[in-house]
Amino acid sequence: MILKGTKFQLKVWKYLKRIPKGQIRTYSDVAKAINKPKSVRAVANAIGKNPYAPKIPCHRVIRSDGSLGGYSGKGGINTKRKLLKSEGILL
């Protein structure tokens, strides 16, 4: 799959592909992991623009308060909840 996006989006999406099935990260975790710890909002925006969901598993990223946040894939937040549940994550 050839990904199309900005350099920053591609960096975020590449990291998302490394989150193991059955695990979650926060937007802040992602920002730190790509060495942009102050770019939490930009990370959230990049994740929100992910056109490759669920192949690029943005559903594995949640808010720091434990809430789901958004989901750019088909079906929105309900699909995110179902995907997480199918991986054994109940929020």
C-alpha cells in the first residue's frame, strides 16, 4: 500500500501500524513516540485524517482521560468501540 499524506501524517500513520493488536496508546503517547511531545493536537488531527482505517489502526489511540476520542473510519465511534472490543479492549 502506498500511503499519501503530508510528511507529518505519514510519520504518525507509520507509528500507528506498530501498535500491537490488543494494545492502546493515547494521543500524547503517539506524540512522544514520534519525538514531537508538544504536538498532541497535530497528532490527533493527523489521526483524524487517516483514510486507511482500519488497515492503519487509528482505533487503538484514545484520549488521555480514557475516553475514545474520534474515529475517521466508516461507522465512526461505534466502529472504533467494536474494533477495540474485538481485540479484547473494553472501555
